[in-house]
Amino acid sequence: MLEKLQQRWKVNGVNLILIIFTFAVGGSLCGITGRKIMELTSIEKGIIWILAYILLITLLWPLCVILISIPLGQFSFFKKYIHKIWAKITGNKTADIPLIAVFASGAGSNAQKIIDYFNINNTAKIELVVCNKEGAGVLDIAKKYTIDTLLIEKDKFFNTDLYIRELQKRGIRFIVLAGFLWKVPSSLINAYPNRIVNIHPALLPKYGGKGMYGNRVHEAVIAAGDKESGITIHYVDELYDHGNIIFQASCKIDEKDTPGSLAQKIHLLEHQHYSTVIDNILKMQNRS
């Protein structure tokens, strides 16, 4: 049962224990507070008293669990949990949409398109932009849209689970790599199995691997004399550009094409397809 809860809530073992403890203590606090308040009223114990007490603890419960969750570091989880309950009561489905973290290292043109797409469609929300480069353009994009940012350090990213805990606290359900140049560590992949996707500017398995990004890819494609190139959207595993392929789209290469002109064609494909594919993946995973 505990394993099912851990999978359902997408938390590690420690957070699961803290969540259960918060439920227990928050429920007890709610009951005690409710009785104390009822003692201050002139209502005699009976049907009306019971109904009033039930209504009172129903209103108190969210406040009590939120209060207890703060010192236990579970505020983000319970904030989202209560939003889910409220969404079911009111029928407001937008309160239960998946939260996405976008990882990027550069200017953020793909991140911009993804943010714009989900701002219009409201099927998911870009909750966080994660960047490994101070001053990167993607940070300015996040600021423009008032999206929280997380600037990560290499040692902590590869040798601790600090950032994994941060993502889980924020309720992140899906990770999108949009020009993120660091290899994703196994610990993060294990924490988000089949929930991390990347886009590569070539038709994998060709022209992938360590060091193959940006113009390096387009230069290699032109040098090889290929007649077409394209994009590959794939799940992320422990190897560079190796995970299961989700989607590919191609474009023709003309004799006059240079790495620069080919890059423009590839960017058009990225902007055209990446957001839609992400949306389709999320819808498919929500149904399963």
C-alpha cells in the first residue's frame, strides 16, 4: 500500500512518511480545535451539534494540515493536494493540470514556444525554469512570464538529490529539456521514469552522443553530404541521445545549405512540433 501511495504521489520514502505524519497530526489538530470551538457555543449536544461540528472540521481541516505541513517541509505537496480536492468539488479541471519544469542552458527559444503554447492551451503549466548558466537568456524569459527559476550547481546536481527534492516539493510531474547541455544523472532519471524528454536537432540515431549539440550537429550533417535532416524527440535515459524515440520530423537539405541555414530549418521544426508532442505525451500518461 505504501509503495502504491509513493508511486501515486511521486515522492520518495522520507517525504511519504512526512506526508502521512502531516495527515495524522493535522487531523488530530483539526478535531481538537473543532471541539474547543464548539465548547464556546451555546449549542447543546445533539443532531444540530454534530452537523455543526462536521461542517466546522471540514472547514478547519485544510488550514490545519497546511499549518502542520510548513515545518515538515511538505507545504508544496499539501497546497497541490488541496487544490486537487477543490478542483473535484468545483469541477475546475485547470487546478489539477500537470506541472512542468523546463531545463535550459541558453537563449531559450524552445522554452519560449513551450511557455506560449501552454499559456494558451492550459493543459499543463510551466511551473519552473531550471538553468545551469548564470545570465542565460532563458532566465529573462522566465522573469518576463513570472515563472520561478532555479540556478543549479554542477556538484550538487550530479552528487546529491537536493534538486530532486526541490522538484518534488514543487509538485513537478514532467521535465522538458530545451537546450540543456548537461547529461542528466541517473538519480533524476529514476525519480522521473519516462517523464523526462529531450529534443535533438538531427534524426537519431545519427549525429548523437557526447558533444553533439547545436551547430556541431549541423556541421556534421552538411559534411556527410546527407540529403535530409530533422528533429528527434525522445525519452531521456543514462546515455546521451539514446532514449526511446517518441517523434521525428524531417526537412530536405539543399546543395546551397550551410550549417546556419540548416539550423534555421531545424528551429522551425522544433518550434512547430515540440510543444504539441509534449502535450500529447502528458495526455497519454494521464489516461494510463
